[in-house]
Amino acid sequence: MEIIKGFIQRKMVILLAAVVLVFFVLFNSGFFGGDDERIRVTCVGDSLTYGSGVIKTREMDSYPAQLQKKLGTSHLVTNYGVRNATASADGDVPYVESAPYKKSLDSKPDIVLLMLGTNDSKTYNWDAASYEEGIRSLVQTYKGLDTNPTVYLMLSPYCYALDGSDIAEYQVQPKVVAGEISDIVKKVAKEEGVDVIDLYSVTVDKQERYRDGIHFDAEGYKIIADTIYNVIK
């Protein structure tokens, strides 16, 4: 009987904790009529934001999902990633023409995490001037929102070709990502007065965390979430 009683008591404690947590989340979100006081984090990007590599579990394992867990109920992290998206308006899938882009503008962000560039590096997309124009325009647009969000430009992660060549999967050019794109991001960030989060350096030599030389497994996306968390907190 004592064993059963102890088991029931533990279950009741867990249930009570869950109820308190749900109440706290609903209260912070304005469910009971107050203001939604959560800090809104808008994640803008391509498949590395969307969660390619962990498609079946992206609601738990994409970097925005893992960042939400780390930040807790005081924040609302929303994933506006678009697979294959480019910063350049001349790319094959311009981010600014997507539905998630329009939703991101209406998301009333306090923080914007902006990472685009890997798809711009593709052999049939790459144009340095067009990329710089596109990424700068995005920074300026988000900075100009009524909520006056803090915008972070993020260096695209390290990528590599599985066969050791100069061209990776999907025609991505690793040398362009590491060189020209990185330089342009740093230049635009400095000129526009926003901070850079370096996701390149923290992913170098982490080949075991990649699915295809471009996209990550859950632990790989955790590295990204941890890096961002350490900056924005």
C-alpha cells in the first residue's frame, strides 16, 4: 500500500507542476485578458532555419524549436524558415516573395534572427552584388518595423562536399559561404549597426553532426541554438 500511495503522490506532483506550467504560459500569452508579455523572437532564413535534416521532428529539433526550449515561457520563438530561400531577389527562390516573409513582418518581433546565404552561394544563383543588396534590404526592413526589433545577422554555418570537391550538395559552393558571403554579412552588419552571430566557426570540424554536408541532425541544430542563446541572453 505504501508503494502505491507513494506512486500516486508522485503522479499528483507531476500533474500539479504541469498545470502550473500551462497556467503560466497562458497567463504570459494574454489568454486571460492581459497583455502578451512574451519576448517575440522571429527566425528568418532558409532550410537551416526551417529544419531540413530533421524534417520528421522539426517541431522539436530545428534550431528555433530548441531555442524556444532554452528561452522558456518568457519568449515566443517562431520559425519563418523557407527551404531553398535566397536573400537575393534574383535567386531561384527569393525569400521576400514567400508567405513566411510576409508573416514575419506581421509577427511584431522584439528580436529578429536573420540567416540567409547558403542558397545564394549555389552555382546558378551566386551574384555578390545581388546578395549584398538583398541581405541589406532585409536588415533595413526588419529594423524599420514599428516594434523596433534588435536584429542579428548570422553567418551561415560551415558546409562541405561529401566527395571532397569544390561543389557541395544542391550546387552549394562552400568556398563562397566561407569567404564572400561571410565578408558581405560582416560588412552589412557593421554599416547597418547590427550584431553578428558567428554560426560558421562553431560548426567547423563538426562533420559528424551533418546529414549531407549542408543540413544538421538534432545535435547539430542544438549547437546553433546554444550559440544563439548565449548571445541573445
